[in-house]
Amino acid sequence: MSSLKRLRPRRSIAIVAGLAVIVIVGLGVRELGNRTSRSTSVHSPPPAVPVTAAIATRKDVPEIVNAIGNVQSIDSVSVLPRVTGAIEKIEFTPGQDVEQGQELFLIDPRPYQAALDQAKGQLAHDQGLLAEARMDLKRYQTLQQQKSIAGQTAQDQVFVVQQDEGTVELDQANVETAQLNLDYCHIAAPIAGRAGMVQVDLGNLVGPTGGGQAAGTTNSISGTSASPASGAAVSTGALVSITQLQPIYVNFSVPQTTLNQIARNQAKAPLEVDAYSQGGKLIEKGKLTVINNQVSSATGTVTLQATFANPNNLLWPGEYVSVGLTIGTRSNVVTVPASAVMVGPNGDYIYVIGAGNKVKRVDVQQAARRGGISVISKGISAGQNVVATGQYRLNNGAVVAIQQTPSAQPASQTAANPTAATPDPSP
């Protein structure tokens, strides 16, 4: 019994010692793990930043001045009647293209045909009287030479012939006027273009502006008139309007600072002008044709006019379009995607990719920026690899993982959207 009591304290001490050993071993293993973790975290590099890259290249880039232009028709006319009468025919469809000389309306020609016939009849009558007077004059002159009649009689017959000759000339003028008024019944298109909405209907009574009748329709002998009775309601407005669409003008203004370069290059060859929709889609290509002869003192701009063939009638009179005027070409300049250039507090900069895919921040100067391309005048050279996108997670010395290398946009597409272009700061 006494030996059992002595064994219990010894067993308790052994258990406590065993637990202590286990705790010490566990702490040692934990500390070793922490040291291994700290060592790994100190020596492992940060992960590479995913970016896209592009190579700075040399190319020719057009210099483009952007503006807002207004489309204007070269010629636009309102078709008015020249004689009074009822509309008998409308020989076109509103909104259709018409050719110059194409007949549009027919005014009732019967009164004017009758006036022409009457004038011709009067002319024939007076021509007969003139022939008779000339025959009498010849006979009187023969008798005068024979001393058979007095000289005064022959002289009087000379005056009769002159009077009849004047009457015949007047009759001929009346015939010409009647013929002209009859021709005016056939109203033709004075220009080629697009016809607008018709302002009259069949049977409407129309006439010249001011309500006056056709000139010369009243016969000087009989007193009859080819125009309708006075008091009838006569429409004196335009019958239809015609607007020329091909070719067509676009007027726009540019800053006076570009005037000298524009005038100098325009003298060599007409400058190219592109017209775009408000969404940036190319509509038509044209040529600069007119530089206005003065600069506006109020705005410091000069008005230019470009001519477009407009074969598909995509430019419409009165429409506003975006205009890109190519005033020259920057030859063999360094270009990068516009997205590669970042704006910082000290100016523009680019991340250049070096050995080991490490990047370096380089300050640059932009000469122009438009259509997805930036022209770099200082800071980098052609052939350098630059970060195109993904710069916001970078700093000097960072390592990048290049996802792709997009090709730079061709120079011919640099003005694909002039409304989104930034102004060219260089002269």
C-alpha cells in the first residue's frame, strides 16, 4: 500500500514532462514554418502586370484641320409662270430628278395659239398692203420720169410705202411675241436637279408675279386678249422649286493660323476635303475650290468652300456635316497608338518596355493626336516597344506580361473620326 502511494507522484511528473516536450516540439515546428514562409516572401518577385504592347514606327501622317460644314446647293430656282392660264398638265412626279429643259407644266395654250394665229393674219394683211404700195410707187416713179404726173404724187407714195413697212415690222414683232407667249405655256426645268413639292393642282389658274398678263398678248388691231378675264383669282406664287444636288458645295471655316499653309498648298494642287456624318462615318470626298478673300475680324476664321461630286446624293442642302481638310503631310514621323500616351502632372509620358520586360517611364512630346494615332516629336525613337494599354498598374521598373502586340493604325485611316480628334498644336 505504501509503495503504490509512492508510484503516483512519479507518474504525474512523467505525464507533465511528456506534455511539455510535445508543446516544445510543436512550437519549434511552427517557428520553422514561419521562418520558411518569411524567407519565401522576401525572395519571390511580384507577379508580372498584363499589358498590350506596340512598336513605335515611322510613317507619313496627313495634317488635318477639322471643322463643321454646311451643305449648300450650287443652284436652286423657284419655277414661276410667265403667262396667265389654267394648269392643264403636270408632267413630273414631286421629288424626282429632272433634266434641264424637261417639260414640267402645261398651261392651257389655246388662247395663246389663237393670239398667234391672229397676229400672223394681221401680218399677212399688212404685207399685202405693203406690196401694193411698192407697186404703186414704182408706177408713179415711171410716170414722173415721163412727166405724166406731178413729182409730189410720187413723193407721197414713198411715204406710204414707209408707213406700210413700219406696220409690217410691228406685225412681225406681234407674231414673235405671240409665239413666245405660246412657248411660255410649256414650262420647262431651267436647271437639272431634284424637284420639290408641287404647289399647284390641275386646273389652278396661275400667272406672273404681280398678276400682270403676258406681254404683247393684246392684239393692237382687234383689241382681243389672250389672258383670262379680269377679276379671276390668279395664283402668282412658285409652282415648284428645283435644287441642284450634283455637284454640291460644303462651306466651312478654319482658324486664320492655318490660312497661309492652306493657300500655299492649294496653289500646288486642290486640297482634299472629307465630309463625315455626325457619327464619324465618311460620306463623300471632295476638293477645296474656294478660299474666301477676307478673314472674319469677329471670329478670326476664314471661310472655305469645297465641291463634292455627290454621285449618290448623300449630301443634302442645308445639312451640317463634319469636315476634315488635309492641308499637308508629316513625312516619316514617329507614331504610336494614341492609347500609349499618358497624361501626367508634368506632361505626357510613355512606358517603354526594355530588357526582361521591365518598363521605364519616358517623358514625350506629341506633335499631333487623331484617329487613334499619336505623332511623337520628342522622347522615343522608331523601333522601341511601348505599352499600349494596361499602364494604370505600372511604375518604373515593373515587369510586364505582354498579351498581344497590335499593329499601328495605317496613316490613311488617321482621320476616320475627325469629331473625336484633338486639335493639332503644331503649325
